[in-house]
Amino acid sequence: MGMYGRAAISAAQMLERGVPSNPETAWNRAIARETTSSESRRKSCPRGAFLELCAAGLIPGCDAKASLVRSANGDYAVHLVKAIRGDEALLSDRARLWRVAAGRRKKENGQIDVVTALWDEGVIGPE
């Protein structure tokens, strides 16, 4: 698990405790604990993935909020969850998982780390 996966778990735990209650603030605090790199902290792909999982109601303790800005990265994250729910064997083949969820439109850039870490931790699971 990489830093974005660890940040996602940490942010989800914060939201479940209710401190902070804002998904974006939780993500910013969690990623700041993982790295001092400003570039890594600003990276939109894993951040967008986590925020869209919150908006979709997939993160416990986080109300689904249509007001959160949607992004392609967030859409990929939701598709990743759907793909894993359809075939958990995809967890062992990240390249295949990405192709199933996102096709070849874009290179994976931290979104899988966010989703698989939350899945492995049991934050997101089978429906």
C-alpha cells in the first residue's frame, strides 16, 4: 500500500470519528501526515478518487454530497469499486482492474491505491 492508500484510510477514519467532518479537510490532513512533498499533497488523482467515494456515499461517516466537485478521477474510483464488487479476483491484477474500470483512456495515477487500500481495510466492501 502506498502513501495515497494510507492517506485514504486515515481520512476515512477521521470522517468516521467526525473530526473533521469535511472530506476535503480530512484528506488534506491525512496526506500531510504521509508526505512533506507539496506536489504529492496537491496531486488531484488520488484526492479526486477519495472525494468522489465520499460523494457516492461509499465512505462510512461521510454523507453523500452532490456539492462535492465531480472529476474523472472520482468516476474511475467508483468504477473501480463496482468492478471489484463484480469480481474480487481483479484485486490481484491491478493492470486488468484498471482496464476494466477505466479502459485505456488514462494512465492510472493513485486511484487504485486509494480504492484497494479502503477495500483491504474493510472501509469499502461487497454490497
